[in-house]
Amino acid sequence: MNIKVFNSPIPKEELLALAKSGYGDMVKGVIDVNKRLLALGGELHSDCEQVLLDRGSKQADLWGFNIYPGKTREEYLEYTSMINIRPRQGNMDREIKDLNLRRQIKNIIDEMVML
């Protein structure tokens, strides 16, 4: 599974192709909330995370999520990943609990993902 990095809008067709080449109905991704970069694809969120780290992202700015391109705008995003367990940043679970951070992530992804 290929990992692609985006800093501009992603056509729905490309997102669907990434899903099809991987899990079928879902794409794993990691966002750099500071640089507004998305790494999408791969088998594990940690694969996407490593690609962004190799490009100079900071660990504290990276958060994992899943996109379901076949779902509605209200349902397509899931804030769950093993890389989100961050005791030092107050996130003790796979799911991102901070509502402000979730809103920030959703706003960036909504701007970049064309559904």
C-alpha cells in the first residue's frame, strides 16, 4: 500500500483509489496539524506517521484518523489510532478526546478532502 502526502485538496477519485488499494472502504491517515499536511494510505497509521516524521514533522503535531470516503460528510471521519495514545499530551486513549483538537483536524481535512 502506497502512502501519499497532500498539502492541497484531494479529489474524491484519488481517495477512493487509495481506499480500494488498501482496506476497501477506508483510508488510514495522519495529519500534521501545524504544517497542514496529510499522509494517506499504508497498512498502519505508524507508516504514515513515519513518512511525515521523515519530512520534518514534529511528533506532537501528528494525529491519526480514518477516512471512509463512501460515507456522508458528517460520518466519514474517525479519530482513532494507536499513535493517538499520548499521555504527555493528555490523550490516554486511541481516540482523540480533545474537542478543540478534533475540530481543528476536521476543519483541515474538510478543506482538503473532496467528498
